[in-house]
Amino acid sequence: MSRHRRSPILLAGLLATAGAAHFARPEPFDTVVPRSLPGSPRTWTYASGAVELALAAGLAHPRTRRTAALAAAGFFAGVFPANVKMAVDWRHRPAPLRAVAYGRLPLQVPLVLWARQVARGASARTGA
């Protein structure tokens, strides 16, 4: 399988893994939900996990890939405030943990770009 064909499946796998983790072990995700959001952090954890699973399913199917990839790009941008909260909350933790929290901030950029690349690839193949 070519790298171009594998890319959407790899992105789907990343999202499926993250989505499943939200349900299997929600506590770490609860702690990064911005306090300004209404409702309980657990509700947001489960909702974001469900969105990740839905995006993964959409990416896995060529017919829905473009729409799912564009939605994934928006999702990756939308969860950035949680990464900022984590970086702020972890600023006094030991250096390796701070590195993880700070490292997540710039990681959102390549994720958004990857999702956009998948959307462009899906458009090129479908003629949309």
C-alpha cells in the first residue's frame, strides 16, 4: 500500500486509539477540560472520545473521507485550548512531564496539516 493511500488509515488509527482511550481511561482527559466549559469534564471527555471515533470511521471510508478529514482538522484546532490548559497546569511538574505538556502544543499544527492533506487527497481521487 502506498504512503498516500496509507495516510488516511494511519490518521484514522490515531483518532480511533485516542477515542477509545477517552472511554478506557477517562480520568487524565477530565483534568485537561477547560473549566470555562459548561457541564462536567467527564461529559466533555466522553463527547470528544465519541467524536474521535466517528472521525476515525469517516476517514476509513473513501466516500466520507474528505468530509471527515476536514472535520478532523477543525477538531484538532478545537482541542487546542485543552492542550494549553494542560501546559499551564503542568508548569510546576518535573521536567519530563512539562516536556510532554509543552510538546503537545506545537503537535496540533502537523495534525491539522495532516488532516487537510488527507482531505485534499480525497478530493483529488473523487474529482470533488
